Amino acid sequence: MSASHLFLASAILTASSSVALAAFLLTRAGVAPGARSLAAFVLIVGLYALGISAPAPLGQGLLALAPLGSAVSVDFIIALTGRAKVARPFVYMIGVAATLLALFMGAGEFFETSEGLRGFRYEGAGLLAVAAAIALAAFGNGLLVDALRDAKGKRRREIAIVLASSLIGLSTVVSFAPPIFGHFVAPWSILALPIYPAILVYAILRYELMAANVWARRAAGYALLLLAAAVLAGLLAAAPLSLIAPATGFFSLWLVVASAMTCAFALGSPIRRLADRIVFAEAEISAETMANWRAALLQVDSPQEAMSVASRHLRNAMRLPVEARLGTSGPEPALCCEKTARGWVARIQGFDDAPPGARRIAIVYGDLLAQALEEAQRRRRRAEQERLAELGLLASTIAHDLRNPLNIVNMAAAGAPKAVRTEILEQTRRMNRLVAELLDYAKPWTLEPVAIDLAQALSGVEAHMEAGATLNADPLRLAQALENLLANARAAGARTQVFVERADGATLIHVCDDGPGVPEDLKDRLFQPFISRSNEGTGLGLAIVAKIMTAHGGTAALGRRPGFSTCITLRFPP
């Protein structure tokens, strides 16, 4: 391949990849900060690369775009770093003015080197354009260096790779400098210009500079890999033709072209497989991998632990930051798990643009995860039933052994002084209440859910809710849970309020007070039996609340709300 053909191939490759990247940025990441200016910049880079090979009038015009490209590049850097925003209008004024000056007055002239190669010399207005482009580039790189000093972690790596790509871009046009000083050499450094948009693509794919869909970022890399493969196939066909076509007859020329195209088609499938392997996750899931996933998931004891294990498995399988989480709100792509009336379900979210292999992994894993969550729930229920059975037997024994002595104590206290008798009766009532609550907590329950008017259920307490709010729950058990919570809240603080809201289809009831709060050493075991923040409590009130919520398929948890020291949140599923 001749040197002139090499220049042409480099220009075509740069222009093609720049157009592909610009189209991707505009269609898939256009709303992200700086995406439009970056798209415009890489498009100008592609046009600039064509300038050295284009016919004279068009080529001169394309090579006059250098200051405009620098201005657009600085605009992207300002959006990326957040620095010098007030300078944006002046940057565009300088870039546009210098470009127009070079376009109307001429950026320079083409020349031919002693080797017969084409070069370009900036002169006159073109020198002013080059000076403006260099000044703007220096200003943009200065902003990057300044931001790099303050940045940390991932942000620092983002800025560093943009700075590196900027320096590479500047290095690819150094061959235009010698002709300005009378040394008429070909712009050999422009052959490296295709690396420039490739580095920018890497910055987007690797460090996610643009807040684009993760599958779109992968699709951009996939398209560019296939574009490079297409250019390579074209070169395979062009190289032998340029060498032997002048001296070859029709049949021989046809044979060479057929051979070259056969090679191109033969390379197509391996290149596509290589692109798939580099960019997308594997489409096949081995039986061994599934067995390992299932074994790991069956070891988890809680939904939170299951989400952590699942996130690790998905990231390793897809080589992407895929998250498994409870609920639907959060970054994408994700595997979202929810507990419904029919059991646990796992749904994929943010996989609309994903390739089939990645979707299959997520769907199959979702089934395994839902099964593991169901099994963990069954294990917890069996353990809870066994524990309650033991507790019920203990409670029955305590009730039988205590009630007769308590009755005897009450009768014996009849002749005691009034103050002593009152104290004895109060303490025996407390012990009877403890026995009754223990028996209630230990025995199996049967719920009878109905539609409940929450305004009526919360009458007599300051409650904040939407008009007509309802809840499908067992009225007796709901009343018991609210009574326990309100009794605790009133005993702890002077102000008690209830807030009802809906989130992700669930109904949340917050019972809050402004008391001294829950001691740190009790927060993790607040809903366990015989744990109380009050000296007068039995320690079973919140445990019964937690059991009521579990029977409804919901949860009871310690939460936060501005203006209150303690909030207990009851979450009823949809």
C-alpha cells in the first residue's frame, strides 16, 4: 500500500469512527452534561482528518476548522470539570471568529513533498487560526490539570483519561508545524489521529463520563469494533488491487477480488465472536455455574444477604455493575426483588437495550434468587414455629404455676394496709398481663383481613394521611399493634403523632414520639421478646407488633422522621 493510500485510509477511519461516536452520543447520551459538545467535537475531528486528502478548496476549508474544534473541546471540558463557566461565551467567540477568518481569507496552501506526498502549510489568516486553536487547547488542558489536582478516586481517573486523550490529539497534528517554518514535510503524525476518537470512546465506556444507558455504552464499543473490522476487510481487498491491477487481466483481477472478499467473509465471524466476547457477557450459562449460584444462595439467611451475594454473582457474570436489590428504585441495570402475596418475585429492570445473553443471565438468575428467598423464608418460618412452640409450652407452664399463687397473694393482701394492698394488686396485675401476653405471643394466629378505614382506626390520635386511606388487614391484630405502639410512644414522650403514606404500592404507618429515643444497645434487638425501653413494660409489646406484621407479610422497623426521636414504621405489602 502506498503512503498516499495510507493517508486516505487513516482519514476515512478517523471520519467514520467520529461520525459513529457522534451519532451515539447524540442519540443515546444527548441529555447528559457535555454530551452534545463532545459529539460536535469528535465530528469536527473527523472532518479535520479528511482535510489533508480532500480536493483543494474543500480540504482548505476543513483544515480551517481547527479553532472551532478547540472551542467545542473547551466547552466539553467546562461541562466536565464545572470550572470557568463564565468563559464559555468568550471561548466560542474566539473559536468562531478565527475559523471564519480562515475560511474567508484562506487558511493556507497545499504542497507536494519531494516523495510525491501531499502536505499543507498554514499561512496568513491560517496562522491566526492555528494560534487561536493552540491558545484554546492550552486553556482547556489547564482546566483539566487544575481539576485533576482536586479530584479523587473515579473522578480523578475520568479527568486523567480525558487529559491524556487531549494530549494525544495535539500530538497527532505536530507535523503541520514544520511547513510553517519552511520545512515541507508530509503530516505523518496525522496517521495516528484514529487513536484519538478511540481513546474518547474508551473514556466513555470505561469511566462512564456520560450518564448514558450502560447497554448503549457497550453498543457504541461494539459498533466501533465492527467498523474497524470493516475497514480492515476493505484494506485486505484494496492492498492487492493497488499492487497488481495495472498489469492484470479481467480474469486475474476477478480472482484476486474474489479471494480478498473470501478472506473478509472468513474473518467476519471470528471478529464478531471476538467483539461479543470483549463487549458483551457470555450468552451461555453452564450447569456448573448455576449449581454454584444455587449453592451460594441457599446459604443466605436474610434478603439483605441474598442481595449482596446476587450482586456479586451478576457483576462477575456480566462484567457490569449490575445490582440486585429490594424494591424498584435505584440505578440500572438491576434485578429488583419484591415480596408479594404470592411469594417472592424478581424482575429485571434497565435491560431493554441489553443483548440476549445478558437478559438470559438476569432472567435465569432472577428465578434462582426468588427460589432462594422463598426457601430462606420457609427456614425462618420453621425456626420461628419451633421457637414459638417451645415458648408456648413454657408459657403454659408458667401460667399454670403462677396464676394460683397470684390468686392466693391477692386474697392474702385483703387484710393488708391500703398502700401495701394497692402495690400488691398492681404488681400481680402486671404479672398476669405478662402471662397473658406471653400466651398470646406463643400461640398460632389465624388472620381475617378486611378493608379498614385508617381514619377510623386512628381516631383519637393525631394522624396525617390522605383522605379515604384504607388498608387490607386483620382489624383486631392491627388495633393490637397500634395500641402497643401508641402506648409505648405516649409513655416515652409528650408528643405522639402517626403518619400514613404509600411507597412502591406498600402502605407505611409511622408511629412517632419525641421521647428520649431508643438506646444504642437496644436498636438491633428492639423487636425481640423481653426487650423494653421502659422499666414498666413487659418486653413483649414490640415483639407482638413484629409478629403481627410478619403474619401480614410486612415488616416492623425502627425509622427516622424530622422532629421526632423515635419512629416505628409498619410496612404493609401491596
